[in-house]
Amino acid sequence: MSGRGRKASLPTTPFRRPEVLGDGPSDLIVVHTTKQGASKAYDFGQVPVASAMQRSLAVLFAAKCAGGSWTSWKSSQAIWRYLKTLGEFLSTLDNPPADVPDLTAGMWSAFRLSRDIKTEIGYNQIMATQLLLRADSRLPLEVREVMARRLPEPKKKERAFKPDEFRAIKTAARRTFRSALLRIRENIEHLNAWRNGDFAPDSREWVIGEALDILARTGDLPRRRGPDGGDREVISRYATALGGLGAEHTWQRLFLSQVEAAGLGVLLVMEFGFNATTMSELRVPRAVPDSGERSGVRVYRLELEKRRRHTGNHYESRNITDHGADSPGRLISDALEATALARAYVAEHAPDVDRLLVWRGRRNGRVTNSVGELIRVGPFGFGTEPLTAGRWAKAQGLPGKVLRRGRKTVNVLHRREPGQNTQDTHDRVYTLPEPQVQQGAVEIIAEGVNDAVAAARRTVLRAQLADAPRADDQETATASCSDFEHGPFTASGSGCGASFLLCTACPNARVAPPHHPRLAHLHAALENLRSVLDPATWNADWHDAHARLEDLRQRLGTEVWKQALHNASALDRQIIDDLLNGYFDS
């Protein structure tokens, strides 16, 4: 069953995996077929190495293509370029290897040194190439040992957008898409009025409605060959009524252009933190059953695919709510509205293609085909590429790489959680190297340190340990005090009015062996209170005092503490009972 509910037809012939590595004369040509059905051939006869080495590289490459490790041309094209770079390097050696077993540690070390490992390209050239070569069991052990040496990752130079840059890009993208949406909405209203018979026959409004109807059904308008024999022009009947021959007068009335789709793609990335591939291949979101019927609030389920995640984690879904003009779900509603007629055309001509982001190109083809990995259905294309988004940004006078940097900005600074990545990748690759995160962390870290110090002061014994009380000290219910007039808890010179429970938190207090039995009994009494009070009350009233006594117990040792508790006198117990009952409170 397809995503649109149509029952799929069974194949007429048994399944056979597409040929990857040819036989005989073509055994150096590897064909990579993506799951979208697009195929690309790589001729390893072009790699400048010996024929045996060409064959070995082709076999390794074909195994990756056939095994499903590479789900897009982007992966296979990158490795193909890296292998050609390796071949060009090996061809410059005095004694180039004839095959994989002839590689030496010196050759590989020299190749590593020839790459600029401080750049992402140089790093990837080494890592991706050696990963492929290690799959050949004939690779010498000495070469494997060199490959196993750690290669430091290059520092990421790509930064998140600053707040003003992010707002400017989002505003420009919203302006681009909004103008297209209003144009399409206005023309759809005109089309619906024509279908309802609201216009007088043969009036200009009626002819425009007829043109829009043809455009909605066929994706184009009737054309005739131009005077110079070049591109065919829209027939004059419709061109005159529509106001011109250009795209803005004809097909753009009902469909997004590629640039406008790029603006929508930028909005999707900056709203949800998708990467470019996920955004381009996003399936048409469906409203969750029963949503929107009563409350007017629609909930869309977005089905996402992240190819580079390990098996079993390629897919995830998110529920997005449209509950008003400023809600994330409103963007989905608007995108569905702007692409409705384009998606209807695609559904009729290629039912298996299920994409949200559909735009019309300037070509007027009628045959379903593939151009690269961006599938075309007649004049319609899907998704948007970083280069297209970059051209849109340049035309708006904005910074480049809007998709990658926009994704990083959203996930690192706004959502602050992984976007189809593991937590480790999110922290290591995206968050920690980002200067804005580092700058923002300074205040947070300082605040955390201050809180930790304050907590430590509350929960760690600050009274001084002494061998014996001093003659001039004043006794309290829990310790002796060396300076009653200048304590840390009340104004200097006014006398200490703090609870005797705070003596263990006061640097003026001294705890000597005669105080140990009383404090051990207080510790035991607080333990008993913990068992009968609810946790919130005990934490608020007794936790800090207990923690300081726990610290004292650890300093004195378990045996000393046990002996002190055993030696607690009746007077010690009475003093502690009075303290806990509040009899010493002023």
C-alpha cells in the first residue's frame, strides 16, 4: 500500500538486485543505484593506477554500493573523488603499487602527509579512503598499523548565526514564501470561482479561469512554436488574458518556483532544525485523525528519515501543532496549501512519489525522469539543494550556507537538543565548538560554582575542631563560641541570635571532645526525624544541619563517633531535646 492509500501492483518478474559491477570488458564500471531508482556509473578505468589496482578498488567500491551502506549519490561521489585523488598520488611515485597487497606503510604515510588534515576535505580523504581499503583482506599489516594511528579531527569553522543574522534570514525567507503563497491563494480562488460559473463566458476573467484550469490539470498552458523556431510560446488567447508570456504571468500563478521553494526550505530548516536532505525528502504530513474537527487545532505527523544513522534508527516522527498564526504547525499548513496543485499533478503522474516540497521548473517536459537524485515529474522538481538556497541567500544579501548554519543555530541555540543525531554527536560536533555556547556558558558556570560554594558552606562543617575548650569561650547547646559579638549570621556587635543548630556552620565555634556525645545524639535524633517527616519538610528544616554533622562524623571516624554516642549523658539528651523542640528559640 502506498502512502496515498493506493494498492501497489505486484511485480511481473522475480526480483533481481541491480547489477553493480560489470563482467568482461565492463568489469571496471560500477553502477550505484539509489533507493529512489536513480543510477550513476563510475568508470574505474579512469583512476590512474595499474589495472589490477583498478579492479581491486572497483570491487571494494561495488561492495559498498550493493550493500546499502551508501544510500545517496552524495556518498558514492565523494568516495569516488577520494579514490581518484589517491590514484593520482600513487601515480607520481617512483615505484607505484600494482595492487592493494603492494601498498607499503611508507606509501600510506606519504599520502597522509600530502593531505591538509587541518581541513575537513583532507581529513575525509584519509579517513574514508583507508576505511574502504581496510575491507580488503590482502592489505598488509604494516599499512593497517599506520592507518590505525590517531588522526585529529579538524576544528569546525562553521558557526551558528548570530541572533540578528538569524532573524534577518528568517524574515527574508518568510517574505519570499509569503508573497508566493498569497499569489497562489488568490489564483486558486479565481480558479474555484471559474469552476463555480461565477464569470461571464468569454470575459477576460473567464479566460483567465480557463487558463488556470488547464494549468492546474496539465502543469502548463497550450503553446505554439515561436516565430524564430525556438521555444514554444503560450498561445496568444491566454497570454493576452494573463498579461504576458513570462513565468510570473503564467505557471507561477499556481506553483512555486525553485527559488520560492528554497525560501520555504530555509523556513523549514530554521523552524524545525532539519538537515537539507531530510527537509528535501520530507513526506507530505498527514493530520492526526480527529485533529482540527472540533477545536480547529490541527496536529500534523512529520515522518523523518536520517540516512546516516545506524540501522534501526533511520526513521523518526514528530507531531507538530497548528494552533495559530505564530505556531510551527502553521508553516506546515501554509506549505500544504502552496503546493497542493503541484502535488496533485505529481500524484496523478507518479503516485509513488510522496514529497511535500514541490516546485515547477522552467522546462516544460512531460516525461517522468530523474536528473541527479532530484527526481523530476514532468516540469516539477522536489526539495532544495544547499547551492540553490545559497543562491537565494546571495540574492537577498544574506550570509551563505543558510541550510547548514541554520540547522546548527536551531539545534544548538534554540531547541538545545539533538536533531536526528545522538546526544554525543550533538554535544561534540555541534554544541561544544560553538563560540556562542562557550560565551553563554561562562555566566552559567560561574553561577553554578557560586551555588556549589554556597551549598558547601551550608552542608560542610565550618566550626573549628579543638582538643579541649578554651577558658574564655562561651558554651552553647552544641559547641563553644570564641566571639559571640561578631558572628557571620547577625550584625556585628549586636550579639549572635542564630539558632544553636548553626554553630556547626560558624567559623567562630569550636568543637572539642566534650561536645562529641551531644552532637552524636543530635545526629541520631535528626535521623529519627527523617523517618517520620515528609521529605520536603525534613529537607527544608533539618537537611543542612544533618549534613554538617555527617561531615563531622566522617572527620572523627566511625569508632570515635560510636563511642561518643554511647557516652551521651542524660543532660546531653535533655539539651538536644529542648533544642529540637524550640525551647532555646528567642
